[in-house]
Amino acid sequence: MKVTVVGAGAVGATCADNIARAALCEELVLLDIREGFAEGKSIDMMQSATLLGFDTKIIGSTNDYTKTAGSDVVVITSGMPRKPGMTREELIGINAGIVKGVAENILKYSPNAIFIIISNPMDTMTYLALKSTGISKNRIIGMGGTLDSSRFKYYLSQAIGCSPNDLQGFVIGGHGDTTMIPLTRLATYQGSPVSNYLSEEVLKKVAADTMVGGATLTGLIGTSAWYAPGAAGAALVETIVRDQKKLYTCCVSLDGEYGQKDICLGVPVIIGKNGWEKIIDYKLTADEQAAFNKSADAVRNMNNVLSTL
């Protein structure tokens, strides 16, 4: 089994580190455009192998896609964050070129790879990867909802005073402060609805905190988060390479599901060796469906910027 992570920044390196520690593949390639950067990160990780007890071979590469040949799963984290004064259109324009180029170069050497997209704006970059490559929609997975759901369970655990591992909770919709939808109605604590433990007011605060979870961390540490995003990417790699058939919220191509078409958006899916294998219908209420439609409209407006590039 071979996995490639494109982008050796904080998120990509953390994702790669998690993959190596969990022994998810025999060979792991870390690729970056910056000269020597991926090589340095890979050497640093390999020097932890005897301390952590993993045998994964980690190879760093400066933009040499031949080293990615034969990859089963490819995680794309490359791109730049939005800077002060930068418009949404400018960010999409820059990152669209990066993601499109990466996907096309990967497919030259790994025509059967499954792609996990982390680059932002994630919903639009997932849609771009699907449209620009023309490969099966099941092989293109946006990570966003996996991370958002993990943050949702964190905030629920803080409110209840329990382990987040005892909670089930999902966030659907777009991967953005105003487009994600924490499904408080369906969240459970050891099979019991969280509404049995938390008031409606507290649940609304949990949902609000979840929606600005990324922005909160950026404000606290001065940059985008990396531990949880990297772990979310690695979790998806694990359920693919081990064919675990786990249920995650992921950004995938919709063709009538949840009332939407020609868009990539976060919905609950089963992930296995073939990529995303089945969309699960949560039977949304009228209010939840309306919120989902509003989220889709916002993401579709972002996607429309691609046609101007």
C-alpha cells in the first residue's frame, strides 16, 4: 500500500505523521514545491521511527511526481490560506490552479488513486478536482465534514462533561463558518439524545461554537489549525486502506441526494476501499433541509467563480 501527501506544511506533515504512526501503508511520499522542505520533514519523521515503533518508509520530494507513482490514496493539502485584504475570488483563483495541477500530475503516475481534498475553500476545490480530472466521483472525497464533526463532538463533550469518544454527532453542509450545519437533533451520548442532558440554549451555543471552530483557533494561535485537520485526513486514509466501511461526513458529489445536483457538499457517507461507497439519508426536517439548501446556494456561488478563471 502506498500513500502520497501533497503539501508538507503543518496540516500535510501532521497528516503524514499520523499515517506513519498508524502503519497505514508500506510507503509514504511527502511532496512539496519548496526546495528541500518535504525531504527535511520526511527525514525528521523517519528519525522518530525507532522511538515510535513504525516501519513505514517515508520519502520526501521536491515536486517530483515520479516518486508518487503507484499511490493508492493521495491527500491534497497544498494551497495558500486567505491573507488580509485577499478576496474570495483571488483565493479560489490561486488555489484552483494549484489543486488542478496537482491532481493532473498525480493521475499521470497513479491513475487509480483515491483523492482526499483538504485544500481550501474545500468544497469548491473538491468540485474542481472532480470536474478537472473526470475520474469516478467515488474517488474524490473532501475532508471538511470529518473535521467539523470532530469539533462538534468536542464542544458537546465540554458542555456535557463527558468523553468525546462517547458521543455521536455529525455536521453536514459546506465547510465554512456560515455554511456548516451541526445536527444537534441527531447527536447522541451513548445512544441517548444529547437534548436529554443539554438545554436548547446550550445546544444552540454548541452549534454556534462549532461553526466558528476554525476561526476561533486562528484567532488564538495566529494561523490555521493543523492537529485536528491532519488527523481527520489520516482517519479517512485509514478507513480506505483498511476497508473499514466507517461513516463520516465528507464533501462528495451529489446527484439528487439531499435535493441537490452538480455540487460537492458534506453529507454522511460510508468510506471503504473504493472511496466513498454510499450516501446515508438522515431524513432531514424541513428546517434542516432549508439550511442545507441555503448552504448549497452559498457553495454554488463560490463554485461559479471557477467559470471566470
